[in-house]
Amino acid sequence: MDIIDTHCHVIAEDRGRYPRAPIGGKTSTWAASRPVTAEGMVAGMDESGIQQSVLVQATTAYGYDNSYVLDSRAASPDRFIAVGTFDPLAPDAPARLASAIAEQGLAGVRLFTSGSTVPTQGEWFAAPESYKFWRAAGELGVTVCLQMRLGPATRQLVDVLERFPTVRVLLDHFGYPDIADSPARAGKEVAELATHPGLHLKLTHRSLEPLHAVGEEAIEFLSPVVESFGAERIAWGSNCPAAEQSLTELVELARAVLAPLPPAAQEQIFAGTARRLYPSLGGYGS
């Protein structure tokens, strides 16, 4: 099966060339304790059967300095594309976005509004000052990864999706739905967002682990989400090495949870959606 990892992070050994500047003021635990270099990521991909990966900027290590993901992509263009962290509130955001895509080589950008080093959910991604960025992203056809938590900022997300319906938004980690408490309720809450055609979902271990833990109840979450969004709007990502498991284990986790879905749906989640969101990945085998 064609497998693309839409969410993995790389950390350089050379701190002089790639200094740490984490958002939130401190490096995340995983980036400090189990970093993986670009070379190490390729080795893991080979072992696990992953053809290509989307290197998502390790925001909790490098902040807005996307140098390492860009250099890693340049060194292995057949295996990697790069998504960099971006500031949509910058006065010159539209021009900077155009330059980041056309000149620097980013395939997409990421807005980091909440995470391990930023525990309070930010609402700034939907502020009026961000509108020029969102408009430019739609005009340029740029996929915007959004790291946020549903619930605290769902209203802001919906506002963006309604104002800018042509923008492709890829919601990191499904927005951290509370699957453990009630798979059915969490699935219904996520499914309700499918009315916004620009919204896509990134399925990582953050949701796969609780889905695996609830066993047969996982289908109560998966069924409404897949039926409403379609597998064509869901993409798998490992979240390696923020996830403690190896890439091989993370692939197997995804296979196990998604096993009840038809093979055609699994193919979309493992690769088809990624290739549409990021055309620079090319076609299978290219």
C-alpha cells in the first residue's frame, strides 16, 4: 500500500547551525529526549514502508525558523516535503506566504495555536488581523495545518471556514476530540464540522491510541466522521517522534484501527488525501 506520513518532526544534531527557539519559551519533552534527525527519519520510513513524509516544523524546538525542515527537504526531495510554522498576524503576511511557497520551497504552513509548550488555546488565528493571510492562502492554494483544540476554539475555527471557504485547512490531530469519554459523542461533534468543504482532518496517534483503547466502540467514532467527511478529507500522520512508538508501530496502530473501513477508504487515508493536499508529493511511484 502507498503510505504517506503527513505529520512527522525532525530535529538536527547541529545546534549551532539550527539553534533552538521554541514557541512557549521551552523545548518540548519529546524534542529534548527522543529527537530524530532527517537521516534517522528516512531509515524509519524504509523500515516501516512509508514512501514519503511531510516534515512538519518542530515548533516546540525551532519556533518560526523553518531552516531545518527546508534543508532536509532539499537534501531528500524524493522522500520529503516541508510544512513550516507561520505567523498569520504579520503585517506583510500575504507577501511572506507567497515567498515561503514560491521561493523558500514550503509545501504548506502551520499555525501553532496550542500545544505542549502553549497550554492555553489561542484565538488569534481568527482575529481580523489574520484575514489577509487567510485570503492569500486561498488564492495561492496553500494547505494550512492548524494545531488547535476543538471546544475552546471551535467557534473561531468555524468563523474562519465560513469567511474563507476556499482555504484548505488540515486540522492537526483531529482537534484532540475526547474519544475516551464517549467515542460516539466525540464522533458526532467532529462530524458536524464536515459541512465546511475546506476542512480536512489529520489522523494521528493522538486519536488512534484512544480509539484502539476503546476496542469495538471505535467504530462509533469512525463511522460518523468518515461518512460525513469522506475518506478523501482524512489523512494519516505518525506524529513521530512526539509519539513514543517507532514508525513501524505507528503504522501498525493505524492499520489496526482502520481495519473495519473498506480498503478504498484506507487507501485514501494512508496516501490519497495527502497527494491532493500536497501536489508536490507527485503521483505514486513518481
